[in-house]
Amino acid sequence: MDKLIAWLAKPIVFTIGIAIIILFLLLILPNEASKAATYTPEGASFDTSFFYTPADVYTKAAAYSAEGRTAYIRARWTFDLVFPLAYGFFCLTAIAFGGSKLKINKKVLQVLILLPILAVFFDLAENTMVSLVMANYPTEYVFLAFAAAISTLCKWICVMSAFSLALVLPAFAGILWLIRKNR
């Protein structure tokens, strides 16, 4: 794990992580968001909800047309398969880079680096569960609805934590570097 963190912490790898997320946000996300707006009924988005109940899962699924459910599934296994990898890589590199520059304890840094990995895992779990709900609609499976709701909640907790660390750790490292440089 130490070798992986050392590689992720390299300035060039961190720069690649920044470039990937910026390019993704500027070139791919706007087009995909525009497409999603054509088939996502108002208030029925799973991805942007922080929390919903298992009962809400089928209320949301019912709001989609059959074509909308098909488009939703297609988007989850194309665009939304790549997006978690893009933001996950950015967060991994940023946390490793900032944590290494701040000389955070190796064991602590190993735990922090798990946050983006868990964010990607729960994002893909959410995609899987909601895709299964959509594919089987109108048949309802309580387990899928519960798993989708839990996956989404866990995804957002991990995503927000990972992005917070990805922004704060390199920023603090930069501030400390400037303070030391100006002494």
C-alpha cells in the first residue's frame, strides 16, 4: 500500500488526476447531464439524491417511462461507469499528494485513501441496484430497494468526505509550502 500511495503522490500523477477530472467535468459531464434531463422525471433522480427510502425507490422508478428506464440503465453502464473512476482517481491522487506533503502518518493516510475507493465502490453498487430495479420494474424487490437506498447514502458520505480531503489536503500542503518558502 505504501508503494501505491507513493506513486499516487507523485506530482505528475496528481497533475494527471487534476487534468482527468477537469476534462471530464468540462467535456463529458455537460453533455451527459443534458441527455439525462430528457429522460429523468423531475424529482426522480437517484444519483443526485443524498437519501431516499426503499419505498421512494419504486416511486422514482414509476415516474420513468419504459424508454426512460432503458436510457437510465444505458447511462449507468457507460458514462456513469467512467465518472466514478475519474473522480476516484482524482481524489486518490489528491489525498495521497496532500497527505504525503503534510507528512500524515502512513497508517492514517492508508485509511484516508480508502474513502475514494469506497466512494467508487458504493457509486457502482448504487448503479447496479438501481439498474436492477429499473430492469425488473414493475416487479418490486425489497432487497434491491433497500440496497439502492443504502448504497446511495454511503456513496454520498464517502464522495463528500473524499472530495473534502482532496481539496483540503493539497491546499494546506500548498499553504505550508508558501509559508516555509517565505521564511
